[in-house]
Amino acid sequence: SAFGDIPMFRGGALFPTHVGTALPLAARDQVEATSLYVTQRIGSAATLMVGKINAVDLLARDPFFGGWGTQRFEHIAFVAPPSGLVPPVVMGAVLTAAKAPFSYTVMVYDPGDHTRDYSLEGLFETGVNAQVGVTWNGEVGGRTTNLGVSATGSTTDKIDLGDILL
């Protein structure tokens, strides 16, 4: 990695303490497509993404989260907060829509982690996950604020904690 051999799980941490040591995934002389998806705008307020979607890439430009572990925060909890239900890299679809002051998200994806996988073979063999969420965006006490709630359902019968670790 660009940061040397910094231990990612210092002090027995469950999640990487320095995401920059895990990214990029390929060796220095190799190219790795961490995300590979198509995006289609639907009207003026909705967007559909389909393909291999990496949460770290998706949140990279978020004003609070993101930064790939090299800008802002280093710990995965702030770069792309793990939920325990959504793998770091999903194969599936994400539909987002906004009608101020709310934004809505619907996700349908394979429950397995696809960090190093580009094949569609075996997709959804172990089940399917679906997630819906709504976020309120506004101000509280003169500060920009957002509050959200989401629900996730799965047809798979187990969650492998190894799937949520980088």
C-alpha cells in the first residue's frame, strides 16, 4: 500500500483502523476496478445505478464521510460506515430519488461481498437482500442536518462477518 505496512486491525479492532492501507486492492503496478456500474437519470429527481458498487467509492466525496482513508478520517467507521448487513462491495441496483426535504433509497443486491469479483456467475444463488431508506435533510439549531432511517431484509440464512471486513 502507499502507506507501508501499517497494521489494519491494531488493538484487535474488528474493522480496519486505516483504510488507506487496504486501498487500492491491487498491487502498485496493477489497475483494479473497485466500482463498475452504469447510472441512468430518471426524470429530474431520480437516479438508478446497476453493477458493482463499492461503498468506499460511493461515499468518497461525501462532505463528512469518505476520503478513501487518505483525506478526512482513516477508520472505516467514518470512511464508509459498515452496517453488518451491506457488504463493502455489492452487485445489484440502487435507486435514489429526492423530493425536498426528503431523499429515498431502494437497493436490491446479492448478499455476498464482491470486492474481488467481476463475474455475474452465481449472482443471487445464496439469496437476495433489499434495503429501503428515507432521509430528512434540513437544519436543526442553525446547522445543516440529516436524519435517516432504513430497513434491510434478506432471504439468505446467514451473515458472514468476513464479508464486511476489508
